[in-house]
Amino acid sequence: MSGKAKSKTDVAARTGAKTQARLCSSCGNKIDVVMAVSPTGKKSMRRLCCEV
């Protein structure tokens, strides 16, 4: 065995997944995630893609 301990998570695969664009299943466009604030002040994350 080697002297180095192997990481349990593959860091290169994780960063590759983060940089890959998420695509919509219905139209195929890139999904934009934005924070929306309701009139009452509640914050929520929304995915914008097919909305006009």
C-alpha cells in the first residue's frame, strides 16, 4: 500500500459536475436559478427556463 491516504470523494468529478450546465428536460435550454422575494418577504430559489 502507498503511504498516502486516498480521498473518499473524487474532487475532479465534483468540480466537473459543477461546471457542467444543467439543461431543461422539456426545451433543452440552460436553466437559470434566481432568488425570488415574495411581497411578504419570503425568499425562494426559482428555476427559470421555459417561463416567458
